[in-house]
Amino acid sequence: MTGTRVTATGPTGADPAAGVHPAAPRLSVLPGDPLRFGARVTGRGVTFTVYGAEADRMWLVLLDAGTGTPLAEVPFPEAFRCGRVFTMTVAGLDPAAVHYAYRAESAAGGLPAGWAKGPLLLDPYAVSLAGGETWGRRPAYRCRIAADDGFDWQGVTRPRIPREELVVYELHVRGFTRHPSSRVAHPGTYAGLTEKIPYLRELGVNCVELMPVFEFDDTDNPFSDPATGRPLPNYWGYHPVSFFAPKAAADPYGDGPARELKTLVRELHRAGIEVILDVVYNHTGEGGRQGPVLGWRGLDEDAAYVRAADGAYANLTGTGNTVNANHPRTRRMILDSLRHWASEYRVDGFRFDMAPILARGPGGAPLDVPPLLEAIAADPVLADRKLIAEPFDAAGLDLLGRFPRWGRWMEWNTRFQHTVRRALAGRPEAVGDLAERLAGSPDLYAGYGTAASVNLVACHDGLPLADWTTYERRRNEANGQGNTDGPPDDSAFNAGHEGPTDDPAVRALRDRLVRGALLLLLTAQGVPMLLAGDECGRTQRGNNNAYCQDNEVSWLDWVAAARHTGLTGLVRAALAFRRAHPALTRPDHPRRRFATAHDGVVVHLAHAPGDHVLVAVNCRAQDGEAELPEAPVGTRWQLFADTGLPLGQELAPAPGPVGDRLPLAAHAVAVLAARPLSSRTDLTERY
């Protein structure tokens, strides 16, 4: 096919003779590539390819890269169209000087043709967006033309940590360093997090799970602060504007966000730390029918969203729309997005928000064999990436222990969270369940291995550990929803007093509970996941849904954290203990198990060849004792930690051998390991 001259239309004020804005580049149009969506710089120019399900005509809208001023609209030639794919290569463009969007027309009553008569549509495959660089300012989005940034990975390779050896640390990129006490050069950015890698290494985690980094509109929140009347932000970012573009960073222009995020991934990998992205493919920032038209809705509404017969949007996510994830075209886009982050950014895996949405069909009903989940599990590009499902959605579909796996999928095990919290608080119904959770939940994951269970005691949803022991009633008034939002049940236990207190007995019990929860998390079989700040007493002041709190409620206060050195030291020691004991990281559930639950005391034995670890928990409000099994031949039980001792002393128990009965304080956790009879070294000296 030969090149084609096209007639471009321009905005009001354009030169009528030229038909384009005076600043518009001189253009010629060549055939494109219908098989690769998005905008790509080629040897002949820039190739643009977009799918328009109902569009009869499509225009490429060129905008000034500096100001966003419209320059020209270039129609896609009918001769280059392939099915419903509009494609062309535009020669004469400087990718750094222009941004772009699309405009569509449908004879059946879709978007009208003509300048300023219908919304500009973002390219769903744009790998970089402009217009949202300033946090807190309403974005005016447009697409960037991304050329090869030539990023230097410096020979650093991915750590490729076995699943069962992972220790995940969930954090919010902005909140981790936004507080002035972080003392980093670029607070609240990828670059700021990069500066904190030494802290992560010293703590002992080997994987970070980043809350959403896809581009999102941080002003997209209809609620206001009831105290000031000011609009509240969308701080967490669970309303994606793009599935391919990263959120702006310290250098928000050009390839800055991509370069900074790649630098973060590279330096984490250099430190032996993997990167998992928390991805949101279950809904988008377009919201309900009254929400903004960003791109998906204007180009392929039926494929993008689950809809009723009357066209109404299904709302299975609580956010106004539900992605039609198993529609063939949307399924391909989600797969292409995952491949993009895996290949271009070299991330190590993904945590899927409200993953059961991805198991629903076009009508919203659950599928026995969801094509998307099967395709993700079988995709060769994603073959060595971790896949973690949040196994429930907002419409009540709970697939915990039943999520389709194909030997690949792991699950956030929230049953572990609630069992540990309730058992430590002394709720009788949780005591008998605790041994199953400590053993890697074989009742849920038998045949799939211990790594199928991602254990947690806290996450971004709900109360952090410090607040779990302080508030039994959520304190979400600042969210502007009349305290009706957030999880209704956090399995909270305020230790006898609601809110902060100076009562030494209450404070001591709260410390014991938090230390016990962390110790159980880090010595249970399965993959432990820490919430950032739980290792140093971070509080959200009782807010259990801090999605809109871009302030000290959500930020990590590094000065306050430094006052919790005893708690942080326990976590470091427990992680070192975990690395040293194969019994805690064995990939399979042992066929022979020892566990007892008697009179509120639970004793669980984890074992591997040559290694035995014993965990004892007093779930009662009274002191008690644990009856221990006989140590393996040639060994004796020795204490590693006992949270019944005062804060800061739990790692220095008596070094001598332990008998067959171990005293346990109320609500206390003790961890022991089998040591050779000939050993004279205090167990804690090894960690």
C-alpha cells in the first residue's frame, strides 16, 4: 500500500486554508499494523492502532505536548482499516512534541464527528499518560507517544525466589515516604522508596507488594472532609485510568515515571527483593453511567463492562462498574497488560484485587472454568511470575480455598487473619481452627502446597495491628460517609479499654497481643505478608478504610517508628529464625502432623528432615501451660521467643532445656526449636 495524503481538521482559530492549527506538523499517512494496539515509533513514523467496536469513523487527535492545545485531527483512512481495527502510520511526527487521543463517530448514534463535539478518548493501550502530573489537581489526560527509553538494567536479574520462601511486605508507594520524617530527597515517589531499600533489607523481607501504581485520578472521590469541607482524595488508587501506564513520579514528565519505576524495580532486585504489583482489572475509573468517558466506554463499551439487558451497568465491585473480564477482547487486553508489566518492567508477580470478578462471565455469573484465569496461568510470558488472588469480591462471591488454580494461583488467606486475631483475643470458636492455619491451612489447600496460602494478620483493608488491639469500633468519620464505610468486622479486641490509654496493664496486654500476632504470622507455614508499619507500631487512629486519607493517618511516621525498636527487633529476629528453619518453609503439607488444642492452649509442631519447630499459644485470659511433645531423639526443646515476657525481653528466655510442660502467660505465644543435646549455645544467638 502506498502513502496517502489526508485532510486534517482543526480547532476554532485554525488557519482555514491549511485546515489545521498553525503549529501542527506537516503529515503524511501510511498503512499501519492491525495486530499491535497502541502507539509505536517505527522507522516510517508513529503507528497508531485502536479498536472501535461500533465506530464507523475514527480520528487521531494530535495535541501540543507542552500545553495540551489541540493541533489537528487526522482521520484514519478507510483503506487501512482491518475489520473493526483502525490503524495508520503517521510520518513527520516528533514523538516528544505531540500527545494524542482519539475521537470516534457511529452512524447508529454514537459519538458525533467534528472538533469539540464529543469527548477525547484515551488509548486503552497507551503506555504513558500526560496531564495528571500534579497530585491533587484535576487531571486533563492525554496520551504520550512512548519511544524506547533505552533503560539500563545494568545486568541485574530477577531474584526468582521460590514461592514458599517469600516474605511479602505490602506498602503504599506514596505513604511509605510521604511523611517529612522519612528524610528522603523525593518524598512519596518511586525514587523515595528506592532510598528506603536498606531498611527493607535489614528488616528481612524479600518481596514488596506495591499498592496500585497504574495511573489513577487522585482527585476521583465524591466525598468531602466533614471537618473542613475540602474534597477528599483517592489516595489508595483502586480506580485505574489505564492498565498500561504508571502513575506519575518525582520526575513526572516524559519517560520520568517509567524510568523511576524501572529504577526502583532494578534496585530492589539488586537487593534480592522481588516486586509484586497490586493490579485492578475488576473495575475502572470510568465509574457508572454518569462517570467520565475516558476511553474504554467510548471505544468498546460492551466488551469493557458487564451490562444488563437495558444497558445498565452491573455493579459487582461497589464502584459503579464491573469489567467484563472474560469477554474475548477484554481478556486479550488484560493479558497484554500483564505481559507489558512483566516484560517491560520486569516485575515478579501480581496480586489481583477482587479476583472473583475475573471468574465471572459476560452476564456476571461465576464460571466453572474462567477463560481469563486459565489463560493467565498458562501464558508463557507469565510462566514464572507469582499470581495472588484476593479471593472475594464486593458482591459476595467468596472463593477462599476454592479459587481456580491450574497449579499457579495463590490466595490471600483472610481466614488466617481472623483466626489469629480471634484466637489471641480468647474467642473460643477460633481456638480449634488455629492449628490448621499454622500448618498452612491444609483444610483449604491440600494438594496445592503451603505456598497457596498467603497468610496475613493485617492489610491495607481494615485496622493495622496497633489499632486492632486499641479500637473495637471503627473511627471513619473523617472519610465523609457517616462512619458507614470500611469492614464491619475487624475481629478487634481493645484489651479492655477503647482508644489510647496510659494504663500500664492495658498497654502491656496490647503489646503482648501485637507481638503474638506477628510471631504467629512469621512462624506459620505458608507465605507471610506483613503490612508496612506493623513492625513498628503504625496507627491509623481507628480508621479501618483509609483509602482517602493522604495525611498522617496513612503515612508512615519514621520518628514514631523509631520508638518501637523492640517490636522491629522481634520481627527481624523472627524472619531470621524463619530463614534458618526449613520446617517453616517446606513447600508441601506434612502427612504426619502433631497439633493439640486443650483448655484454650494450642500446640503445633512443624517439621522437616532434621528440623523441628514448636509453636504454643495460650488463647485464654488466664495464665496456663502447654503440654509439649517429646523432642526428637538426640535433641531437646529450647525457647526462641516467649511473648509472655515483657516487651524487649521476649527474645532472651532462659537458655536451658525446656521440660514437658511450658508455662504460658495469658494471651502469650512461645516458639521453640529442637536443638542437639550437645549444643550449649543460646538459641537466640543465632538470629
